[in-house]
Amino acid sequence: MEGVLDAAVISDDTGRICFVNSEAERLFGWLRADLIGKTIEVLVPEIQRAGHVALRQGQIHSPHFRPMDTRVVPARRRDGSQFDLQVSIGRATIDGQILVISIARDVTAAHRREREAWDQIKRLQVLNLVNQAGARCEDLQGLATAVMFELDANELTQYAAMGVVTDDRANVRLLARSRILPGETDAHFHRLPGRTSRDVWQMAALGADAVLAGQEVAVPDMQNSTLPGLQGLATLGLRSCVFVPCGRPDHVQAVICFARKEPGPFPAVDREFFRALSYQFWVAADHIRLAEAQRRVDAAAAHDRQSSAHRERLAVLGSMAAGVVHDIHNAITPVLCLAELELGADQALDPNMRDVLEQMRISARDVVQVATRMRSLVKRGELAASRMPIELNAVV
């Protein structure tokens, strides 16, 4: 077993170690002489030792004992540090004594690489989803909510919040948060005087007013800060944070705050992701603004089309009205002329006939006045809509 490349540990039916190879010494940090004679639980994290003893005692003498498939379990080094251990366990009987043989290797680095690769895939997925959200969302509020939801769903941050810069360019109006931490209230974010409907970060109070000038601001330990805004975040169990601007360096339009429970600077890969996310957010925001501008242009064009159709309908009505006026004149003129001719004659008329003719003349004149007013309205509309001066000599 000494020549095995992986760590080899052999224990008896009582769980006491009777052999370890040199790789096991290196892996667990124990000298061989110190480890032999101790129970196998010395290599198990303390919180799991009681359960491991019960499992070992129930399995070692069982007639249904089966060699354990390769699996990953937590292990403990002599200095107390824990790591991921890939282990295979088998049982052998030598000279009537039951021995348990464990072959193990440290897979912490491999698991870390897998997690990093998977986290990178999730980061790329989030960036892609943010880009797609720019085509689905109708405003910055919806976009910010979508971004925070994706960060929370993919567990890429412990805490994040996003806000848009206020008109006075001094503060940031909160748009969305990735999650609400236990005990979090609006009091943890300062409000501007007179603003009660929406949380507002006072960037100076948070110590991140430089972010409004386009600078990325990192706070490695908020517990040591004297700024009330950061102290409010620290009471939620957060220790470090970073503020990332969104937009052009000379014209910051939004701010994203990322925070976590561990003190110290954020890893470089996280900082790169934060910058990429802020850029992608602002690209999507530009898409929303362009779409909104396009909707306004389309609405104005639709209004113009409706106005043009309305003018066309009025022009048709005007033409119809002109024809009606002409027909009225043709019909009423003979009546009016006949009434005036009879009334102007010197012959004596019956009083009743004279009254009838006078009433006919009055009514006919009223009709002519109404038709004249209609014609004047039609002529004004025609002049406003289609008439223009022309050179008669050129026409003749």
C-alpha cells in the first residue's frame, strides 16, 4: 500500500487506524506514528463524528456490507482545516481480523475549478439575459428588477441593489434589490427631505459620492466606517461592498451596489463581472430609451395620419356642402323671384294672397341667407386647405 499514489488508510473493526502510507501523512498533516492507534474519526470533521461512529459500527459487521462507491465527503486535517475528500472504501479479512481499507484523494482544487467554471457560465448567462431583458422591459424599473432577479436566482452575489441618478446629480433613487436581508428596513437607506415614496441613497452618507463622477468605489470593511449609510448596511451582517457606475464616465446614469458578508476586497473575477454587468445594463437601458423614442415617433405618426384622414373627410363634406348650397339656390331662386314679382306688381291683390306671398318671400330670403353662410364657410375651408395664387397670364 505504500506505493499507492493516493492516500491509503487501513483501520480494524473497532475503527482504530493500523496503517497509513506516506501520501496519507501528507494529505492529513499527521505523522504516521501519531496517527496509528487513533480512531478513524480523527480524520472526520467534529460535527459529523458521532454520525460516522454509528454508521461505521452498523456497517462493519453487517453481512450485507458492500464496498462504498467513490464519493466525496468532508475531511479534517490535523490543523483543523477541512477539505473535500474523494474516498473509496472496501473490507478485507486477514487472519480472521476484519480490516477496512480507505483510498482517498484531495479533490478540493478540482471542485474549486468546477465551481469557478460553473460560476463563469452563470455570469455569461446573466449577461445574456440582461441583454434580452432590454428588448422585453418597457422602463428602467422593470430592467433593474429583472437584473436583480437573475443575480439572486443564480446566487452570484450575496446582496445587490441598483438605483438611477436623481435629477440633481447628487443622489441615487433606488430601483431594485436582489433580496431583502433579515432585519432590513427602509431606515438602512437614507432618504432625501420630502421624498417618502421611494428610497434614495445619499451617496455622501454612503461614502460613494465619487461613483457619481464615474469612479468605482470599494469599501473593504464597513464595520470600521463612520459613515451612517455603511453602518446601516453593516448592521445587516454585510462587511464589504463596491459601488459600480453605469453609463459614460462623464455622465453616470445609474449605480449598482454589491455587498457581501466577508471583509476584504472582492475577487478580481467578481469585479470584472460587476463591470461587465454595469455595461450590459446600460446597453439594455439605451435599447429601452430608443424603443420609447420609437414609440413616441410612431404615436406622432399615427396622430398625423388620423389628422390627415380627418382633413380629408372634412374636404369631402365641404364638397358635398357646396353641391347642396348650389342645389338650394337653384330650387329657391324661382320661388323668391316669383314672390317678389307678384308683390311688386301694381295690380290689386287679395289681402290673404298678399300675406301668403310675403311669407314666401321672407322664408325664401332666410333660406338664401343660410345657403350663403354655408357657401362662405365652404369657401373659407377651401381657401385654407387648397387655394393658392396663380398667374392668369400663364394660364391663359
